[in-house]
Amino acid sequence: MDLDIYFKKSELIPAVVTDVNTGDVLMVAYMNKESLRLTLETGYTWFWSRSRQELWNKGATSGNLQKVVEIFSDCDDDTLLVKVIPAGPACHTGNYSCFFKSIYKNENN
């Protein structure tokens, strides 16, 4: 597989990670070519940490690994959807998902 197709616009691409069983969005992280290669080779998520400037195997420290089931690319090949089986919370706060802080709710729906 030629991974270059996903990195024509940037060295980093967003990866939206969802729980394969619930469809819930767990987190959004960034991948570079090496982290995508490692993800494909190992079957577990790897990302590029923009703050630490290093590769990051999600859950390697906490035990909350994410087993990859499927990966999709969007129509422009510049964003990935990664469907996983999570071994625990995705968020470093201990929350199941990183998206737990509501900032707006339309009460008219």
C-alpha cells in the first residue's frame, strides 16, 4: 500500500477514532506516515504527538489499547476514520471518550 497518497497535503493527517461497536467518537489524533505504517503493521493505533513531537502507541502506558478493526479514508484522502475495539477509556482523564464536555445543546430539538 502506498501511504504517500494520504500525505500529499501535509505531513500530519487527522484520525477520527470511533468505537466499532457503538459508533461513538472516542478521540481525534494525528497520524504521520510512520504512525500509520505502525498501525497497519501492528493492528493497534499509533499516532504522532504534536506536543511531545514523538510517536505514541495509544494505551501502551495505561493499558487502554485500541485494537484496529477497520480504517477508512475520506473522499480527499486527507482524513482517516479508525474503527477500534477499545480496551478501556480513550481519554487521558479516564473518560470513555475525549468528547465529554458539552458546550451547546439546542433545546428546541
